[in-house]
Amino acid sequence: MGRMPRPTLTSSAVAGVTMVTAGSMIANIASYLLHLPASRWLGPAGYGEFASLLAAQLVLAVPALALQTVVAREVVRGKGAHAVRVLGYRCAVIVAVAAMLLAPLVSWALDTGVLATFSALITAPVLVLLATEQGLLQGAARFGPLSVVLAAAGVAKVVPAVVVLAVGAGPGLALAASAVGTGLVALCARLFADSGITGESSTRIGVAAVLKASQVQLALIALSSMDLVIARIVLSNDDAGLYALGAVATKAAFWLPQAVGVVLYPRMANPAHSAQAIRSALAVLVGLGAVLVAGVAVAAPLVPLLVGDAYQPVQSLLWLFALHGACLAVLQGALLSAIAGERTHLAVIAWIGFAVEMTAMLTLASTIGQFIAVAVTVASSTALVVSVLAVRSARRDAPRPM
């Protein structure tokens, strides 16, 4: 039998990727820009509280990331809007209960205000509702409206917070304003989604489907976020704020290359092309990471001009923060391939890396430099191991030529 034809992107698929990438970029840029006024207006101590609560919020919102993929998959399989929204509501209730129960504990552990902590965590179930609508749009291949929702969600989460900070309010009210803005976009997204759903099946979808999809996402989010939480616990308030600013470079290097996975994911899911797609994705991610690290190293002297001289001590370490994000982006690509090929057992490596990182930061690290050194070492080692195993697994599972 001859070789299978190499899959190509249709013009509509290219247009869809372009639109979704544009929407995501607007959302991410808005998120990054939030840190500039927040760091300047709140000062190192207040900004440390603000950034650590955003990290805690991200961890609790992991079900939203998994839910969108599950909803999109079920819409493609013919499920109607009612069935997937019921699933979304159930997940939102579970996350809301978890947020209320965890708020006092998180407030105590991070030494943050109760209002600020509750405002940060209550955004998580709102993000779950928003993810349901985004999944409906994604599953229906309505990438234009999806890109609008992605961009609007990013802007609506940031602009109210910036306005509140500008009038002199603290982290609590800023995070509450952010939650309100996200909720309004979720309502508008439902109007978008309602106009294009044609699925009829109302078969109930179990929450277990979301839980299975969540564990890989949770491992990645934990590795990319919990260092900020631990820094808040171990370091002084000022050093935690400096570390939080450095972590902006980590987030940028981590999130900017996401389009690579979006474009290559379909080929990763095809056993005949999976190994080559994974190798291509990893090579591109490594190349982009190198460019981003170099760019951050060159731009580092501008940091005191943008956010103030109080953050100058972290300037020389910014390239390491960017390297941390680049390694996490490679790990994300490898884990994405694991989801595509139903090889989610590879996430065990990421969980082991997370345990090592937490242990080292809690017991060995006591300075900003030591913290980021631990983070880079764990992220690079984990990414290497998972990437090698992902490529080998894809090769093993590839169909043999007849």
C-alpha cells in the first residue's frame, strides 16, 4: 500500500487558526499589560499578593480548560447545547463550592486578605461557564465568533481591574471587578453560541469526562503557577513581588507559542503522522523559545523604566524567567501530543517534576535566584523526558505499512 497522503490545512482551517490566534493574542496581551499598572500602583508587597492570587485562581480554573475540549468534542459528535450546558453548570457548581471552601485556607497560606482571596477564586466558576460557551463555538467550527469571545474575555477581565486600581483601590476590589467583567462576557458568549448550534442529542455527559481531561492540564498549570504561590510563602513580601514581576517573562514565553499546538494538534491525533507532527512541534517550540529568551535578555534594561526602580534587582534574572517559560512551552507541546494520542499516562512525569520542584523550593531555596534556578532545572528536565517518551510512543503506535 502506498503512503497515506500528507494532510494539509484548508483555507478555512488557516482562516480559523488565524482568527483564534488573533483573539488569543489580544487576550494574552491584555493579561500581560495588567501587570504593568498593578506592579507600579500596588508596589512590590501589594503586587506580590495580587500576582499570587491570580496564580491560585489559574489553578482552580483548570476544569475550565478541560471542559472546553470536552464540550467541543461532544458538539462534534452531535450533542445539543442543552446537554453540554448542563455539564458546564454542574462543573461550575463544583468549582464554586471548592472556591468557597478553599478561600479561607488560601487566605491563611498566602497571607492575603479575605476579600481579595474570595474575589480571585470566585472567578474560577465564571471561567467554567465561559469555557462551556467557547467549547460550543469551537465544536461548531465558528472560529470568527470564538475569536471575538476570546479577545473580549481577556479585555473584560483586565480593563475593570485597571480602572479600579487607577482610583486607588487594592487587590480585592480589582479582582472582584475582573470577575464581573468575565461574567458579562460569558453571558454575551451564550448569545453567540445559541445562534449556531444544530446538535440534537441530549444524552447526559458525565463529569468524569472532564476529570479525565483535567489531570494533564492540572499538571502543566501546577508546574507553571505554583512557584508564585510558594514564593509568597517562603520569600519576603518584597522578594515575592520581585519574583512575581520576573514571572511575567515566564508567562509570555509560555503562552506566546500556543498557536503551534493549535495548528499541529490534528496531525498529532492522526497515528500515521503523529510522530512527525510531534517532532515538528517540539522543534518549532525550541526555536521560538530561544528567540524569546534572547529578546528578553536584550530588553531587560527597559524594565526599571516601565515599572520603576524598585524592580531593578530582578532585571539580570529576566532571561532565566523567560527560559523557564520556554521550557514549559515545550512541555506543553509534548503533553498536548499525549492528549491527542490518548497517552495521558505521560503526565505522571510532569507530576513527579512538580513534586520535586515544590520540595526543593520549600526546603532548599531562599532567594529569588535560587527559586528560578530550581524552576528552570525542573522544567527543562521534565520537558526533555516527556518529549522523548512522546515521540517514542507515537512511533510505536504508528500503523505499519502494508
